[in-house]
Amino acid sequence: MSAPIVHGGGITAAAAAFGGSPEDWLDLSTGINPCPVALPDIPARAWYRLPDRHLFDEARRAARDYYGSGEILPLPVPGTQSVIQLLPRLVEAGRLVGVTDNRVAVTDNRVAVVTPTYGEYARAFASAGFAVDAVDDIAAIGAGHRLAVVVNPNNPDGLIWPAETLIALHDRMMAAGGFLVVDEAFGDTDPALSLASRAPQLSNLVIFRSFGKFFGLAGLRLGFAIARADILALFEDWLGPWAVSGPALSIAGSLLRSEVSPIRGRINERCGGLHGVLKGAGLQISGGTALFTLVADARAGDIYTHLCRHHILVRKFDYAPEWLRFGLPPDPAADRRLGEALQRFER
């Protein structure tokens, strides 16, 4: 079994190491909206009944309209992590599911992941016995790869791949009998980047969307998969019955039909506040999205420890020790708290 991936979060462990209670800490280690939306009314029956099919179907229709996926009804899943772990079942050792009506023999079991990025993709495939090629450019993905993963916008550097580049990659993958997976977990702040509207014409494309990051409801554990119907049917079968809770489906059906421009506005305002603090502290912004900012600094390890001593948690990276990722502070008071802590750092 491969070692677990280090992610953002982990306030309890940080408090155990540096003191204080978790409630006292300012958690800037994730890319989650720190200003969660108000929860809509949830019918009581969503809590005490098994998830009714009409809740499931309504969430799918709301997601179709929100993501603009045309005739494709996105599949609700219990967090996109759940379907990441199912991807090796799409590409079994030496076989590919779903290129035609039958399974099609292929020559090997190599997959490509454009990196650096979210580490669970490589881990899921490596744990299943696949050969994983970490590539730094889409051009390095070739006919020998049976599945390719691109996170767009990317985590943690915010790199954006143009739609036409991804479509060309999809066409190459399809011609070789392979799939393209595009993870749009951070796509809600800029919907124009999404391939969802093109998905009905891209038969070997799988898109993953996060719900909790944008709406600030990560604890709901909800996401959506967008792909052709037979692929989604496989995911649904593998996840088993009642994979998504009734309250989660009810919330999705409501919020995906709500007016989201104020949410984007608030996120952009908070991003501006964070950038002001980081620039004021003399830190170099090297990438990010509206929901997080990447800083490159040779003193990153010392800054991380210094902030922990002030009970502020940011994200560090074992593979890039000069990087720190800052999530959004929830309000101007948190901006000031971060700024004051950074000003105390001895340069």
C-alpha cells in the first residue's frame, strides 16, 4: 500500500504540534470558499428516508443546467475523491472499458497525469498496479497512454489549459482507444473554462466537478461526474445504492438553481484581500486561482513554521519545498491577523 498523500486541512494535528485548540486556528490550508452559503430549507423527509429517486433526478437536472452539459445529466457522487478511486476500474490492466460496446484489448496499462497536481490520481492508479507517467506538458502524452488526467485550473499552481488544447488531446486519446479525464474542481469561479458544454460531442471525456469548494460546503462530500451515459452508469453501479445522502441531494438541487454571482463576487473580494496581504509582506505570488494563491519563496519552510506558531495553517509541499499555498481568509480581520503574523517573520 502506498503512503497517504498530504493534503490541506489537518487543524487537529497542527494544534497538537504547535498548541492551541483547533477552534483558535486560522485554516488557510485548503482551496475552499471560507464564506459558506446559507443552507436552503431541507425537507424533513430528506433526513429520515432513504434518498428518494426524485431527489437524485432533480439534483441531476439542476447540475445539467448549472454546468451547461446539454443532454448529459451529471452524476451526483459522494465527493469526487470517490470516483477518482474508481478510475482504475475503467482502465483495467490491459483492457479499456467502454470504447465500443465491448471491451477492447490494448497493449499496456500506462496512464499519464499532468503534474504537479492533486496527488490522489497518481496514487489511485499506482495502488491498482498501473504504470503512471508524471508529465509536465500535454504534448508528452502519447498513444501508449490509455488514460490521461488534466486538472484545469490546476492545483496548486492555477495553470489553465485552453479548451481547444484539451479537445485536441481528447481526440488523440480517443484515436488511440483511451480516455481523457479533466478535473474542474476549481472551475466554478470561471465557468468559461469548462468543457461541460462540449462533453456531449466528446465521447471519451470524463469531467469531475466539485460542489463543496465553491459553495463552501466541503463537509457535504458532494461532487458530479460528467460523461456519456454508459460511463456514468458504470460509476453509479460501482458506487452502489444511496451513495449520496438525501440532504446533500436536496441542497444541491436548491443551490445549483440559485443566483451564484454574489458568491463569485465575495470570493473575488477575499482573493483581493489575500493578495494585498501577501504583497504587503513582500511575498512573490507565482500562481493560483480565485480560491487559493501559490507563493514561491526560498524561506517557505521557515514561514510555514512561523505561521504555525501563530496558529495559522497554510499548505506546504514535500515535492516543492519553496512553495506555500494560501487559502482565502474569511474576512478583513483574518487578513489583518495573517498580515501581522507575516510582518513578524524575521527575514
